[in-house]
Amino acid sequence: MSDARELIAKRVADFFEAGNLGNLGIGLPTLVANYLPAAKNVMLHSENGFIGIGPNPEPGTEDKDIVNAGGMPVTIVPGGVAFDSSMSFGLARGGHVDVSVLGALEVDEKGNLANWNVPGKLVPGMGGAMDLVVGAKKVVIAMEHTQKDGSPKILNKCTLPLTAVGVVDYIVTELGVMEVTDEGIVLRELAPGVSVVDIQCKTEATLIVPETIGSMER
């Protein structure tokens, strides 16, 4: 795991409070599970019908019927439960998920999210992302700050097909932590060694910079 991805995952884990029900999207967000303290008793929901997703199984112990929404083998913690899709999406749409963590292709200053489709590329579909971001009490985007070519992912306005409108609360990247507000995107924390100029240069949207900025490192 790269240091950048570890830094992001550790910081995102701090958004969870004791007893929360959370959902972690595929890719980088799944790493957050490694940094959730057992004392917080956070239970993880998977839209294919589980509450209580646990650590990855040891090699050779995988069960083909116990997988997360991305199809990857997982375990179920004591007290975990399985149920059908109608129950699972009832939880997601009904406001029962406290924190939903997803990756993104683009986010903009209005909190709009695009994370499922690049025109011209074959994709399986949006999946449960639209339900999770609309129904969750808090939506946190965990992603690398720029595209592979260095172009910004935090924009004035998304250009890709949207997953949902105005749903993003926080963005966590390897450069900092940002909060989406009615006034725009507020820079709340910076990663070690990163300046305001550094992060703004890699962000299309103009960041709101408060007098006091915290440190992303815990």
C-alpha cells in the first residue's frame, strides 16, 4: 500500500463514531476498514445484503457466498447478519447508513459527484452508489487528488455523468481534507509538507481558506 493511500484511509476512519453503520465503496475506500478501532464497534454494510463485513479471509478459507458488493471475498464478524436486496437497499435509501465512503472520478464545488461512467468506456452500471450517497447521513469521498495525467478531479463543475447532485460532505485526498459547504469547498486540513499553494494548484475549484487549518496527520 502506498503511503498516500494509507494516509487517506487512516483519516477517513476518523469520521466514524461509536456504533455507526458504515458503507465502504470498492477500491481505496475498502482500506478504511483496516483503521477502524474495535472499540468503536462500527458495523459495515454491503449493498449485496450484509451487515458486519469483516477482514479479508485467510487464503484458502474464502467462501464463494460471502463477498462484498465488488465481488471480493470477505468475512462476517460475530453479530453480523445477511438479508435480501430489498432489505439492504431499504437501509441505504431509508437514511440508516451513518457514513458512506466512496471513490470519485470528479467532485465539484456544489457537492456533485461523478464516480461511475467515463463516456466511451464499457462499465457495468452505477450499482448502489446513487442510493448510498442520497440516503447516507454523511458522504465522504476518499480519492487521490488528481487524475493519472495530473489533471484536477475537484472541479468548478463536473463534466462526467453524475452519480448524484449535491451529496458530498467531505473530500479526503493525499493532500488534505476539504468540506463542501453552501459557500464552496473549505480547506480544513493539510497533509504533512503540503502548503495551501500546493493543494490549490492541483484543484480547479477555488478553495476557501480559513484562518486556522488543521493537520491531516493524526
